[in-house]
Amino acid sequence: MSTRSSDGLQAVLEGVGVQSPIPQFPLADTQNSPVDIYLSYLADTLTQLTGCEPSIAYESIQWANDVGDLVVVLPRLRLPNIDPKVLSDDLQHNFPDTPLYAAPFSDGYNLRFFFDSCTLAQVVLPYIIDRGSAYGKDESSGFRDHEKPDAGRKKVVVEFSSPNLGQEFDGNHLRSTIIGAYIASIYESMGWDVCRMNFLGDWGKNIGLLAVAWFRFGSEELFDADPLKHLLDIYTKIGELFKAEQEAAKVDGVEKPDAPIGEERDEFFKKMEDGDPDAVALWERFRKVCVAKYAELYARLNVDFDEYSGESEVRHETTVEVETALKEKGVEEEGDEAWIINFKGHGLKGLGKPIVRHRNGTTSYLLRDVAAVLERSRKYSFDKMIYVVSAKQDSHFQQVFKALELMGQTELAGRLQHVSFGKSLGLSPNSGTGGLLLGDILDQCQSAVLEFLQTHSDDFPELQTGDASDVADALGIMALMTEDLSIKRANNVVFDLAKMATYDGYTGLTLQYWLDQVRSKLRGFTVDRDSLMNADYSMFMEDAYLPFVDVLRLLVQFPGIVKSSFRALESSTILSYLFRLVDLLPAVWDVETMQQGEEVGDLGEEQIEDAWGVAEADQGKPVPSLGEVPTEDEPEQAHKDEQGAQTGEGATQNAPKQDGPMDDGHTGTQNEIEGNLLQNEQEAESQEQTAKTEPMEAEAKEDQSAQGPEEQDPAKEDTKEEKSPEVSKSEGEELEHGMELLQVDEPDLVEATKKPSEPEDEGVDLAVDDGEVEGGSASEVTEQYERQDKGKQRAAEEEEPQLSPKVLLKVAFFECVRHVLENGMQMVGLVPM
């Protein structure tokens, strides 16, 4: 029974010994967050023991930031006239036993809890597997009415990227594209209906200047070959001339040109607004070609826009409507050279006197943006609209929002949000171009990763089957986006190709590398849900498996991490979490290497290698070293400058804190295992067993050689060719992270050396008598027998291997890790390969 139903979830809890129903709390979301199950039971017990309000008890529980998993902050219980230390000791003494937690302990003022390792695995593994790609998401968050899901979902319009026609695609546009893609993705994960909008800078005086450049320097041949590059080149050239002309105009005595560039620009833009056919035709040509080329480049980034809008699409009637409302409210007034909004005169300091309409009648950027808000509200009936634009335009968006409020559109203004970000540094245009182009940025990333892959061809074997340039392109884009998304939006980002194109540190390639390693663990295996429910989880109580438990303690936090990221619209919250997760995986690989596998039922060596990704060529491959885990408080990628080989406990201490402290205080801890003694004992037992079975095998061979070729059992012949599943000591030594062999325990070894019993075929007597046999001729019966035997062989080959309890739980464990890695990457806008 799936845990996605209330009955199924309760059945899992009953299976671990929790008989009472899950207590109900308004803030608890037990169907999307497994840790809320623990919080609900803990809060209910606190309520019973202290008599405090249930909601207060629930809100008093936090993640522990040093010792334990959860901590009850006792002063938050608001119990009058009670010493917290006395209360702590009293609760510790009276807290009832429960399968969910180990016994609580007091730190003097708070009560701390560790999750019970065995119960945690029993709850979390089926919980995550049942949800799969939906784990971490909360689609109910986007419902208009939680009581009536059929009422529809909330609508959000996300405007991002928004390059200007003919101008460079600079770092601000790049960051807007990457962060906007994340915001759209996280809103979809939360159940919202998302419209991705690219609002092009395709109208205004800048287009007039581009037209002047075309008339002076335009080339049809170069435009057809690379329209974005040619338009940028001529725009850059005219811009330099225009700037020189403006500087010269400030100097007295300098002769003025007959046709100043500024006048030509304004004249062409006036023709556009008046609907001049030739002017509009040239603008349409530029726009159509640019949109098509940008769509191709966005596809490389795995970004798909629902609408390519632009300033050009704002209707004249709407701009008139805005101006009418502003004038009626006494907001718009006539200035010396244009119609303006005097924000200072309305008690709004710092917003200046922006132009609404120029003296020649052309519209301003501000007027078109305010009008666009009205049109989008009517078209989409959005619940929220987000502008993902550089912090340099903070003042402009404050003007837009305040203008709407002054028009009487306060409610509409309240649905708007400007998500800003810091500067972009480190990007350089290709030589011979007028500035940065998106295609050039992506090509530079592709080249850097391609060079890296050529020297690390064995590190991504799963990706080497395709075209190398395509693989490098996809990984380069992942590296580029991860570089931006892994820091806080407000910080400046430094794009460094050398640091991006490596898995030595916290990069996109690091995430892809470990995702590939986890996937290799699952190759050839599927998790049988019924077997998982009835498995023996006691392995998670063994000291050797503490690294597995540390990972489980992190996996249970994932839904809360996603919600924190959504509330703050900070992608770094999720990526910092994912880097913490991959920091813990080398310790898991260490356990696997030392254990050298567990019993695998009747799996043969070839099946083991296929399933666990153990290839001779992979042995000795280095594991990417990871530096200090990036925290949310680190400025400007400081975590990327100190690349070390930290994993485990040290890394976790520097992990970010979300919704209360995140650190478990014990991640990465592991008791040393005295493996040599155990290995010697296993080798002695193996030799003893071999001594017992060799005479039996020799006798069987003699019996077999005495038979005729047609009398020999084909099943026995196949058995002779099978490899022994036993793993020798030499095969298991010196294995690196991510590479391990599975060793079969002695009971399975004994079973593997037994000969298969003779087949018992009903209705066919194989006793030969004078060339005749009962049931037909000898040749007919032999042919019939061979057909039956081959059918049995095929059925046996197609039958899925029966996994031992430990291997089953390990497969389930790695399946959960895979889901969290893939889901987390997708939620921030990355596309795992």
C-alpha cells in the first residue's frame, strides 16, 4: 500500500510500532514532508506532558544545529513560572518510549532528540520511493482553494532574460535568464500555473539608433550569415559615433553636423510610432530574425518561453488610458521638455521626475511598462507577476509600482514583485565582435568542458556514447548555470571557466558525476515494494552503516529545503543542500568498498558487475575532491576559492541553516571496522567449504563423462560455464570510491556450489528400448525435451534476481538518493543528463 494515501502511511507507522494515528496540526504537511510526521508526534507528546497550546508546541521544535536531529526550544513553550532547566530535566525523565526517536537528552535548557536510525529508514525509504519525481514538491501550494482543488491553480507570470534588439547579451541578461528559469521551475514545483515571458527591448529610441546604423553600415550578406552578430557590430559602431557627437556638442566652437545621429534616431522612432510602413517593415524584419535566433540559443539552455512579448506590443489605447488616469489623479504634469511624474510632489522621495511622454509625442519606457501591467493583468488574470531584472533597475520598478498606486491600482501593484540580483563579472566577448553574445558565451563553456573531458574520458562513461561536442555542450551549460545558481542572488557572480569545467569542487560537473555514480548502483535492479515493506532494517543500527544513516537524515530534510528556497526565491538554498548530499556520498562508498558487498541471492559475477557498475577499467579512478560546503552567508563565491578534500563531519559543520539549523552534528561519523580479522575468517571458511565440495564435483564429472552426448543435461552443461560468485581478496583490494564488488556470504556460497537437480518431466519416459521410447521415437522425445529445457533456461534468464535483504535496502537507498539529486537539480532549472 502506497504511503501517498493516509491509510498507507499509517500502515508504515504501525509496522514500526507506532499505533496511534498521526496527530493533526495546521502547519504539518505529512503527505509531502516526512519530517512533519516526526514533528507532529513530538508536538502532541509535548502538549500532553506540559499542557501548552498544540500550535505553540509544534512551533517550538527546530532542526538542531549542532547535536541531535531535532531540538525543543523550551522557552518557546511559554510556560509561566517554570525554570527551563527544571522543565528540561522533568521532560527527559517523563518522556515516553517511542520507536521514532532515541531517548531524549537535555542540554540544560532545551530537549534534544535523535531519530531512531532503523525507524527512519523504514519510514523514509518507502516514502521517497512512492513519490519518486514528486518528492520535494508541493503542488497543493498552488491551489486557489485548498478545500477545493478543482477550483484551479494560481497563475504567475515570470518575465526574464529580455534582451534588447541589436545590443549585446551581457552578464545581466545571462543572470536574468538563469535565475528566471529557476524561479519559473520552483513555482511549477509548488503547483503554480507558470507563464514564462521574454519581454524584448524591441521598441524605443534604441531601435531608432539601430535603424540609423543599418542605413549607414548594414550588409545583407553579413546579416544573413549571423544576424545577431552583425546587428551588434553596427549598433556598437553607431554608438561610438553618437557618443563622440554628443561629447563634441558640449565643446563651444565645434561645427555641428548637418544631420546629427540623435535627430535621425528620433525621427525614425517617430515614424515607427506613427505606423510608417517602411519603418515598421524594417523593425519587423529585425525582430523576427532575432527572436528565431534567440529561440535556438535558449533551447541550448533548456529554456522555453511561453511568450515572446515586447514593448512594441503595448497598445496605443492602453498608454492613453494610463496617462488619462495619471492626469485625473493629478500625478502626470507638464515639464520643461516632456510630460513627467513628480513623485517628490506626492511625498515619494528618491524616485525623481521620470518622463511619461516626450515632447514629440513618443512614449517612454516607464509609460510602456505601466501599460503592459494593465494588459497582462487582463490577459492572464495573474495572481503574481515577477520581474527578474538586475538591481540596477531597482529605481525603475519602484517608479512602475508607485505609478500604479497613484493611479488607484494599489491591489494590482501588490501582486507585482521585482527579483533583483548583483553584478556579473568575468565574461569576455570574442575577439572581433562588438560585445557579448549568448552564443559566444555558450560556445566558450562548451570548449572548456570539451577540453576537460578529453583528459577525463573515463569519468563520465555513461555520457561518452553520444557525440562529444553535444555532451560537452550540455555539461558546459550545466556548469555555467550552477556557477550562478549556487550563490545568493544579491552577491556578484564571477564566471570562471577554469573553475566551472571541473568536478574538483562545487560545480555542475560534480553533481552530474555523483548522479552517474548513484545511477550505476541501480543498473539491473528494481525495488520490489512488497519486499521493501517486509525487509529487515536492522542493518541501519550497525555502526558500519552510520554513513547511510547520515544521508537518510539529510534526505528527510529535502521538502523543507525546497520550501525555504521557494519562500526566499534563492536557488543557493537547494544547491548548497545538494552539495552537502554529495559530500556525504564518499563515506558511503568507503563502507561499500570495505564491506565488498553483501549477499546477492543467486546473482552471478557478470550480473553483479552489470548492476553495480564494477568495470575493470573503472578501478583506480579518482573521486572528485570537494571543498568546504558553500553556506548561504558566504559572499561572492568565496567557497569556490578554497577547494579541499573535506567530506563528512567537517563539511557538515559549515552547511547552511534553513528553517532552523540544518546540521545534524554527526554527519560523516563512522566507527573504524576491524576488517582484517573478518576477512581471514571468511577465507578460512571458504577454503574449508571448497575442500568439502571438490570431491563431489569430481564424482559428478565422472558420471557425466560416462553419459552419451544426448543424455547429458543441458542445464548441467550451462552450470559448468557459470562463474563463481565468490570474490577473491585480490579483486577487492584498492578499490576507489564508487567501485565495489559484491561478496556472497557463506550460506549462499554453499548453495551456489550445489549441482542442479535432474528435471522431472511428467508424461515423458526417457528409458530407451530397442530404438523406441514411450511417448514417441527417441529423436522426437529428445527434441521435445530440448525445447522444454531451453524454455526453462529462457524463463530463468528473464526472471529478476532475488535480492538479499541488505542489497534490497541498499538499492532502495540509492534510488532515494537518485530521486533527490534529480529532483533538486530540476527544481533549480538544471537538466540532468
